[in-house]
Amino acid sequence: MYNLLVTLGQGILPIAALFSPKLKRFVKGRKEVFKTLSLELNPTKKTIWMHAASLGEYEQGVPVLEEIRQRYPEHQIVLSFFSPSGFEVRKNTPLADTVVYLPVDSLRNAMQFVKVLKPSLAIFVKYEVWPNYMNALQLAQIPSLLISAVFRPSQIYFKWYGGLMRDSLHKFSHIFVQDSGALKLIKESGYEHVSLAGDSRFDRVSRLSKYLESLPKEIQEILTAFTSAKPLFVGGSVWPEDVRVLGAALEKTAHRIKFVLAPHKADKASVETVLKMLPIKLQKQSVWLSKTTPQEASKASLLIVDSIGILNQIYPFAQMAYVGGGFKTGLHNTLEAAVYGIPLAIGPNFNKFKEAKDLVALGGIQVINTTENATHFLELALEEHYIEQIKGIQKAYVSAQLGATSKIMSQIAKYF
């Protein structure tokens, strides 16, 4: 049944792509995968393969990729993505020798992909479990890891009808989970090769905060000019639903604070939709990062970030932040902001995210449900005693969660 559905999906995708730019990139990018591999892979070198669904999972994999690069320089690294949003932003990352889309999980694609790569090790990040790829790796006797995995009782692996996915999960050589609840769940499913390692994103954001990647000079100059006069609020990965609640609060505090909004979707139509959720006065006082100058930005109240992949380099400029998604599909990455120890707020939909739940319970994150909540947060975030309190909570929490990468690398060393 699974392979039938995959085959049907492969037939439908090219048609659906005619009506969706994102699906068009999804389909087009996969046509060149095997050609790219044949041109870029060095057949005399051993290969390590990492797969991430999108940009967020890539960020979780970065600390491991960095360590692999350092410890095993003689190996070539192949990085694959499922989503165009991950591939387009990181296709030129220096952490990999070749970056490609993961071909659709058909039996033929999986067998061919593994045969061409001949990886010494395959690493999948967080949620990525593909039955045909797991079968191909097992048949080729290639060790495989799932890192920073998250499991919940509602997932298909733990349902009576989830036999195929459960069997695929159990084919991993070793699984590293983020928390004790996930450890208990997977052990109860009959799988024993599992370790509690934590979330490698903590290692990633900690390193970023110490060794910040440089922004392009022109963006750096715009941000410096924009942030010079007042404290800065950064709204990261926001959706229209977030801005609908935040808008009036931003307007009320605009005489004391400057604002950066980075929409989750950065295409022109999506950015304009977010802008329309703001009060007219604030719309008129806004500039777009891609279109402004330092001089123009210095006079604006709101800076719109109309590109993706640089948000974690903007948070260091902030004195307070809001992380989007909590009014829509689910929360985005709070750790990128929390690592700087700044007042931080989110929307109400955060229960699937351990780090957010932990920080809310500790008092390190404010939950916003209404415009009144948002206004209160912005006013509170200007008070020195609150700033110091939050800094202590967040710094202590992040520090206590470090170390997932070293645990993962200890297991990787057993294969080399």
C-alpha cells in the first residue's frame, strides 16, 4: 500500500506543480539528483550522508556536521533535503561537498540513491523516517542514525496500524532522543538501541552566540543604522496570525521601541499579507530590508526582513523578541533567541516543544494570547529588573542542555 501511494504521488506531483511554485521547485530539483551526484561525488573517497527535512532540521544537524568535518576530513559529505526551503538556503553550505534533494521514497529511487552514494554512515535528523530508504540501507549493511528524535504517543509508530513505519524506525542502528518521554515510548515499542542525548540545537545556538556568522556588509550597515536610537524588538518567523495580535501593541510602544519583523514566508505576497495586519501608521513607517538604505532605515520604525536564512544572525541585535508560529502551525525555534538571554514571548500553541514548555514553566518565556498581553510584555521587557531575571533563567537553562553533539559523535566514532 505504501509503495502504491508513493507511485500515485509521483504521478500527481508534476500536475500539482503547475499551480504551486514551491511544488515546482520540489519536482524540478529532484530531476537532477543522480546527475549531480555522478558529477560531484569522488568515487575514491568514502562518503557520509546526512538528511534533513528542511532548514530547522538542518540547524539541528550543523553541530554534528561541523564535528564530522573536523574529525573525518578524508570523507566527503553529502547533504540531502526534502523541502525546497532548506535546499535553496543551504545548497552552498561549506559543511557539505554535495547538496541535493532527497528523491521521492520509491523502492527504485531508494535503492539507486544508496547504491550511488555507498555511504559509510547515514544520519537522519529528528522526524525523517523513510521506509524504502531504511530498507535499502539495511540491505546494504550501512549503519544509520536518527538524531535529536522526538516521539509522542500520537505518532503513527505507536498505533496499531503503524507497523510499516514502526518497522522502518527499528531499522536504525541507533537512535538519539531528546527527552525521557521519547526514550520510554520507543523502548516500549520494542527497540533497545536508543540513547537520551538531548537536542543538538542547544549546541548549535550556543556556538552561534560565540562565533557569530557575519552578515553581508550592506545588511550589517542597515541593521546598525536602524537599531542605533532605541531598544530593538525582533519578531522572528511570524505569520499573519501572530501579527494580528501583535500589531496594535507595536503601535502603542513605537515611541520607545524599534521593530524588526521576519515573516516565516519571505515571498512578496506573503510579506505584504503580514504588513496588512499592521496598523496603517506602522505600515507607513516601515521599510523592507532588500530595498532600503542605512539612511532610510535609521528614520523608520519597522524593518521587514524579506529573505530567509539570516534570522539567527539578527537576534543578537535584539533587546527583546517574539518567536512566531504559536497562533498557527506550531512554534518556530525559540532557542535562537533564548541563547542571548533576552525577554522572549510566544503564542499559545507551544505544547509540542519541550524547550518552550520548560522555559514557560521556569518563567523564561511569556505566553501571549491577546494584544493586551503583547503590550504588557513589551513594557515589561524595558524594565531592568525583568531583563536581568530573564537573562539568568535563559542562560542557565541553555547551559544545562548542552552536550548532545558529543554523545552523538561518540557513537559515530564506533563506525570508523
